[in-house]
Amino acid sequence: MSNLILTVGNSMMGDDGAGPLLAERLAAAPLPGWQVIDGGSAPEMQMHAIRTLAPSRVVLVDAAEMGEPAGLVREIDSETIADMFIFSTHNMPLNFLIDELKTFVPEVVFIGIQPAIVAFSFPLTEMVSSAVDRLYARLAGWQEGSPLALADSD
């Protein structure tokens, strides 16, 4: 197994449910060459499963406050993640998780989806749901060793 999607988020917190929605889509319609783990709000609890799978690439997907229009999808450099997540709905800062993954996974990529609303009991917005659909479609064509073509990235 070479590609693993690790989704992060809480579907009860509005657009923070972007990651879990992607996990649902991948579980319902798996893509060849990809496996998925829904890490929820505590993705660090999945480290043992990830070590067992021994992927060559882990793609983390989460809602990320980037100051951009809602629904924008962007690969975020791991060096800037600590600065971006002043407020987090997760148990552990994602930069710690990414640093740990890099000790045994050759390629770790973080994909952020700009949320519109992150608040308890709000539904996922259409902009973020559409972003998840676009990301799902792009994963199907992502070849080993090449960057993910994110058209809405700068």
C-alpha cells in the first residue's frame, strides 16, 4: 500500500467536517491505490495503524483557516502549519503529528480546505462540500511522485 489519506475533523462542527466527509466518500467509492483512515479530532490515535500499513505517502486533509475564500483547497507547507492553527478543534497540533509521521513515512502532504463556518451544530457549507468533491476527483489522477494538481492553489 503506498497512498493513505488521513482525514482530520469533527462533522458536528460545521466545515470542520470536511475531512470526515472525504473519508465517507472514499469509503463509499474507494479509489485504486488509496486507503483512508478517518482520524476524527484525535488523528494521533491512528499512528499505530499508519505504522502497520507502512505507506509511502500520507495525505492529511483538514479544514484550515488560511484567510482565503471558503472552499479554497491548498497544499500547505508543514513549516507554516504551527503559525496557522492558533485555534484548533483537535487534541494535538497537526504540526506535531506531521513531524512524527515524517519519521517513518517518506512523503507527508497536508491539504487544507478553507472553512466558512466552524461552530457546533452547524452543517457543512456548500462551498466546502464542493471543495471535498473536487479534491476527491483529483486524487484519482494523482500519480506516485508527482504533486497533486490543485487548481485553486496559488
